[in-house]
Amino acid sequence: MTGLSQHLQRIEASPTTAMTDRATQLREEGRDIISLSVGEPDFATPPHVIEAAKAAMDAGATKYTPVTGTMALKKAACLHFERDLGIATGPSRVIVSAGGKQALFEAIVATVSEGDEVIVPSPWWVSYPQMVRFAGGSVVPLRTHASRNFRFDPGDVEALIGPRTNWLMLNSPGNPTGAVYPADMLLGIGEVIRRHPGVMVLSDDIYAPLNYSDGPHATLANLCPDLADRICTVSGVSKSHAMTGFRIGVATGPKWLIDAMGTLQSNSSGNPAAVSQAAAVAAFEGPQQFLAEWREIFRRRRDMVVAGINAIPGLSTPVPDGAFYCFIDASPHMTKNGGRFGDDKALALHLLDHGVAVVAASAFGGKDGFRISFATGEDVLAEAIRRIETALA
Ligand code: PMP
Ligand code: GLU
């Protein structure tokens, strides 16, 4: 039979990229649209990274590389995991993929069978549940709330673990809420995982440098090294080094899993782009001081956006501790509460009509609100907030 496979019928196009494509299209038609829909730093990729990419091309890095990445990049990734996340690993336990997204997809598809369950904290990044469903698994939502800064307690996880649970997803700092898990909470989660030997943890640390809370970034594989064989940690350069278009992500975990992800990669995309790999080596091995400067810029933007949003009647957001998103509640604007929007999709379309592209909360498993990215300049953010205020007045 022709047509869509059962696997594909379970998923839809990514709502974040769909809204961003829509905003781009409207701009091309001449409309004045501010896009706060995509999570992508507005900074230029650092010059030393660009130079490394050019030099690689000139040196003939235009051919296939080993499927799971060059040895140079695997070693640079080990340096990154050790220096930035405190995770000791080796090249045989590292895979390089076309973005963190591909690594996450491969980890899920390589391990989740029909009927398996994956615990996903919600609001979630749009692609997590789709990856699980594509693989045939069921998503078990772990609800979190704005009143608790969108963090769950370790006890909340235990109640959801069943005989078919094979993963818990962790994303700190998190998209779309900015939730950051401190070490004590992660240690508590580690205790729960220790009691359930069939459960693994997929730790998405792609926003690690963008942590505005006190203290260093905390991650499970560092805090619970005895669980290292049950944790897959995903990281990359897209968000940290403003390299979204290079498409490089890295993951480390138990060798059997990394090998399985490699099997999938060898039969699908093959190796990540050779030039991009050379650029990522420069990103991991080159200067890192600018990350702290960028973090301060993001922190300023965050404070400005949070104040601006919370000053608009009917909108509220907690202060995100990390990443570059605000997850905004707009429930007073919904018809069930006396407002004028039937649901958050109608609200997002209304904002688009007023020149601001945002993503409806329901895309992230939430409701009655929307996500904005503040990875853009302060002037643009200020204008976007003015437009949102006008649109809702
Ligand atoms: N994880 C999260 C939580 C993200 O927001 C993103 C952004 N797309 C990714 C993974 C993947 O990033 P990329 O594939 O661009 O490296
Ligand atoms: N992670 C970013 C976002 O949530 C990029 C788009 C995507 O890959 O979903 O906007």
C-alpha cells in the first residue's frame, strides 16, 4: 500500500519550526513580523569557528568522514563533556550527529519498542513526544507547574514508573520553561532511578552554558557516576556557540547504546557534515570566555522580557532560570475565563496578525498560553512586547 507508514501517522511537523517557517514566509511577502518562535541565538557564530570551517574546506575536508564523527571531534567532545559537564567519557562512548535533535531521535528510536513507556516532563520540547510516538512508545506526561518553576520532585517520577518504562527524559536548563534542576533535586532523581534498574535517563544538556541560577551546571551523569551506564547525555554547539546551521550535536552514554545509535546513523544520514565537524572542534577547543558574556546578555534580556510580559494584563510568567524562553500563561484571555480567544492557537494567530510570531503552549503539552524566545536584541524584544500589549488590549 502506498501512503504514510503507521510510524509517520503518529507524528506531525515540528510546531516550532512550522511557525518559524510561516514567519519567514510572511516576511518574504513583505509583512513586518518579529519572530520569537524559534530558539536560536541571534549572535554571529564566533570568528574562530568560521575560520576553522574555511580552513577545513581549503584543506579538503569535503569527503565522507567516519559515520559517527571524526576522532578529532570525538576527542574534543570528550573534553567538552569533562570540562563543562563533569562527565568522564571516551571516544568509543561518544557519537557525533547532525544536531542534538538527531542524537535524541536515535537514542529513542534505537531503544523504544511498541508498548514501551517514556516519562516526559511537561511542558516539553515539541520533538520529545513525537520521537517516542514515532518509535511506537507511549508518552507518560510528568506534569509540572509554573507555581513550582516547572520542576518536578523526585517522588513525582517514582509514581509514574511501571514495568514498561524505559526512559525518563530530563532537560535542564529546559525548553520551553527555562526550568533548571539543582544538584540536590538531581541526586533525589538519581536515587529513584537506582531503585528501578530497567529505567534509563536521557539527559538533554544542550542549554548547559545558559544557566542563570547560582552555582555551576548540575547533571545526573556527573552527580551519580554509578548510574553512568544508564544515562545518555546529549549536548552540542547549536545553542551555546550560535551554530544552529552547522548541525552538530554530540552524545555520550553506554557503549551498546552509542553503537546502536551509530547503526541507525550509518543507514540514514551517514556522517555529519565534514566541514561542520571541523568547526565544532574549534568551538569545543577554542576560547570559551565569550560564553559568560553571552550569558550576561541573555540574563539582561530575560529580566527585561519577564518584567515587560508580567506588566501586560492577563499575562504572567515565572522567571526562567536558564535557556532563552519564557513560557507565558494567558489563561485570563481565554473565552472560558471571560476572554476573547477560544484556545491558545487562536491567540498565537492573533499575535501573528499583530506582527509577532510565538508558539502556542499546546505545542509543548501545555495550555492557555504561549512560548517566546528571547534570543534576540533588546530593541526587537521591546517592540515585540509593545505589539503583544497592543494586540491584547
Ligand atoms: N534539545 C532541545 C531542548 C532543544 O531546544 C533543541 C533545539 N532545537 C535541541 C535539543 C536540538 O538542537 P540542535 O538539533 O539544533 O542541535
Ligand atoms: N529548539 C528550538 C526551538 O524549540 C529550535 C527549533 C526546533 O528544532 O524545534 O525553537
